[in-house]
Amino acid sequence: METPVITTTGLTKVYQSRGREVTALDGVDLHVREGEVFGVIGQSGAGKSSLIRCVNLLERPTTGTVTVDGVDLTALAGRGNRAGRELREARSRIGMVFQHFNLLSSRTVQGNIELPLEILGVSGRERSRKALELLDLVGLADKAKSYPGQLSGGQKQRVGIARALAGDPKVLLSDEATSALDPETTRSILQLLRDLNRQLGLTVLLITHEMDVVKTVCDSAALMRRGRVVETGTVGELLATPGSELAAELFPVTGQATGPRRTVVDVTFHGEAATRPVISQLSRTYNIDISILGAAMDTVGGKQIGRMRIELPGQYEENVVPVGFLREQGLQVDVVDDEDAPLDTQDPTPALVKETAK
Amino acid sequence: MTWSEMQPLLSQGIIDTLYMVLWSTLVSVAVGLPLGVLLVLTDKGGLLRNVAVNKVVGVVVNIGRSLPFIVLLIALIPFTTLVVGTFIGPSAMIVPLAIGAIPFFARLVETAVREVDHGLVEAAQAMGGGVPTVVFKVLLPQALPSLISSVTTTFIVLIGYSAMAGAVGGGGLGSVAISYGYQRFETQFMLATVVILVLLVTVVQLLGDAAVRLLARRGRTS
């Protein structure tokens, strides 16, 4: 589980645009472990798109290296603009799905899935067998003879995913795969990616501007801003990082003290403590009434992780012992200082503004 | 002149015109298609970025397109003689007609191929496809309806050009119209050739459109 299957080291990408230089990637180190779903999130222009294109070298990084499944792709690339044979072979073992599906309207659904197999030189009968098997896997067994123009967006993306899997890849790159889909379809596509990740042990690197995508499927995430990775780690690690923006976005808690002489604390659950009913233990042990002001919890791998904002009666000085109790349980406790957050600036501008699908 | 006298002349005219136009269309497609694709591939952002090749091909195509056909027709006489052995008659006319239409068709191909969504090219590359895969499995099949329209347009333009070829002894309907209708004031000949040309163009256009529609019916709605 711990071996990185995708590693980028010191990746930079500088575009020349009418004599000016635009830095899209500014030293990106990324480690995607085998079998995980890794999400890179950021606003448009943050460099996510350049990053995912550098992973299979659709774009040549200016400096830095990309290693996928033990193969240094940057070394295979050579000079020149054309991709050499070795790089093309390496690419055929990396699946990629796109925001706008990129299916050939001139081919049937089956024909689209057979394209990568044709490139691999697979024989006709075998191509057709494999294509139908993949269609079955993505739940579109009855659409083999349809044309992409006859399918809905979600169905098109399923075809895109089936096509990406044709070369039996270890790694799937997803370039905003759900950004052109409605919320319900987005959920079903994410569920499919999750299932494939579990069933086939597929490692998924996805980029997105939607926090919901990261919330729904990602084991790990990285936040990009102006070409740099600002935060990165597993969801648990991010939660454990004080002041993590990603954790705040993934597990947003709000709520204010209901009156004077109250203490508001944020309790972060991650690791073993999360399995025990600490809040009710606290209440019973100290005989205090606890109000839950807000909570964002999730169950990952049978463990609860997340944040909860609770209110204890009395000022902080009176609550030192209960807070200590929570800390002893292995929880992270942050006292929310009311004076730091006066009412009129209570609602901070979200770090990640949702952008509309392009 | 009676209809029975006109009829064989007109029939021969139609046959000659179709002969010239069909062959010259074939040659222009054979040469213009690769040129058009080359223009796209060698352009900035293309798979075979090559400024020098792109510029040279572009300039040659532009020169070819800017010459009025009647001038080209005469200017090419020595070359035509070299290739065919004569510069008179329908066979000889295929040379200037094809050369005149190649740049025209190449530009149409360029436009058609350029319209193919770059994402599709990217997808083929991501699968490990090289330039031949991109050209033969993505660009040309995706551009097929536009390419068929381009062939139709070229065919029709060549019918027009072939009539001009009549002025320098090329044969065909143009030649009939000029030598009988214009030089001998046989108005019926003029009228008859006009009607035949209109019908010919209409039929070709209808056939071309039908072929495009046939492809469209395969559900290429997006």
C-alpha cells in the first residue's frame, strides 16, 4: 500500500506566451500511493490541468521528473515534440478520462473502446471480447452499437472510463471527469471510480475544482495554488494538521456560542479515539451538559473522522479539566475564541470558490 | 439547327466534361488531402510542428489559389504538353484542372481537419497513439462529413473551370457553348448547355448532401 505509484519531483512547467513566461507549475512534488484515490483540488489556473497532463507527458514538463509505476517517463520522452515508441507504450498503460469525454462521434461505443486496443495491436476478435467485457463492467452492456451522440453525459463518461481501462492500466488519470455532469450523475460516476478502485486495485489520480468530489471518493488530497502544492496528505493526516485549509473545507464546522459564559471548542476525530463515544463519556464523567453546535463527520474504513463543534457551560477557565479529558482521549481540541471572530466577520470567504464547469 | 443535330454534340460535351472533372477531382483529392492534413499537422500546436514546411506549403497553396484559372490554364500549357504530349483535348485539360483545384481542396481539407476537437487528438495520444493513429483513426474519420462536402464543392468548382477550358480547346460542354453558342450565334446551344450545367451541378450537390446526411444519421449529433 505504501509504495508510490506516481511520483513527481520538482515538476515545473513554464509556458512561453508572446514573449512572456507563464509559470503553470512551480516545483510540484506529488506522491500517489498504490491503490488510493488521490484528488488534486484547486481553482482554475492553479495548475492542476498542467499537472495531470505532465503525468502522462501530454505536456512536457520544463524541469523535474515523473515516475509512473517505476518507469521514469521524463527519461523516455527524449527531445523533439513527437512521442517516441517507448513513451507511447508507457502511455498505453495509463488510462485517462476527460471532462468532455473526448469520444469519437464517428465510431460506435464499442468502436471507441476498441481504439486503444487497436493501438496496442490486439486482434479483432479479442478487441471485441474485451470491449464488451468493459462495457459490462461500467454497466452499459446494451449500448455497444450506439453512437456517442445517442448517449447522456453520464453514459458518455462511462464509455470514457471503459475506454481508459482497455489497456489494463494500473493508473487512471481523471481530468475533471465529473465537471460537465449534473450532481446526481457526478455521484454515480464517482461511485463507479470508487468501485473500480476497490475491485481492480486501480490507482486513481483525479483533478477537480469541486470539494464534494474529494469528499466523496478521495483517500488523499492535495491543494494547489499558483502552481504549487500548498497542502497534501491523506484525509486523516490533513485533519490532524492544525490550520489545514483542506480539512476545514472537507469538514466544515460552524456555530457560535449560544450565550455568554460558554466555551466553544472544536474537536477533531481521527485515529482510534474516533471509535469511542467520548462525548457522552465526557458528559457523564463531569456531569455537564454539552451542546453540539455543528459537526462534519465521515466514516472512512470503519473509522469515524471529522470535526465537531461543541459548547460547554462556563468560561474556558472552568473547563480546563473536561478539555484535558478530551485531549487525553487522543482527540485534538481547539478552543474557538469568540473575540477572534466577531459576529460580522463570522463567515469567512471560502478558500475554494466553486467555479462553473467549463 | 435541329435537336437531332445538336444531340450528339451535347452528349459528347457531357461525356467530355464528366471525364475531365472526374479525373481532375480524383487527382486533386489524392494530392490535396495529404497537403491539407500536412498544413494542420505542421502548424503551431500541431503534432508535427514545423514552421518551415508549414510556411512553404502555405505559400505554394496561396499562390495556386490566387491565380485566376484562365491564366493558370494558359501558363501551364508547356507543362501540360510535357506531361500529356498535347495541350488540346479533354485528357490534356485534366492537368491544369487538377493543379488549379489542388490548393483549393487542400484549404478545404485544412479547415475541415482543424475543426476536429483537439481533445480527441489528446485522447488518442493518451492511449499511446502516434501520428498515423491520430490522422487515420481520429482526424480523417471525424472530419469525414466535412471532407465529403469539400469534395462536392471541388467537383462543382471543377465543372465551372472545365467550361473555361473550352476556351483553349479543351472540349466538353464549355467548348460546345463557345464554338456553337458564342461564335456561331446558335442560341439554342447556349441555352441547352446552360440547362445541362445547372442540372449537372444540382445533381452533384444533391448526391454530396445525401452522402453527408447518411453519415449524420449514424447518430453523430454531438
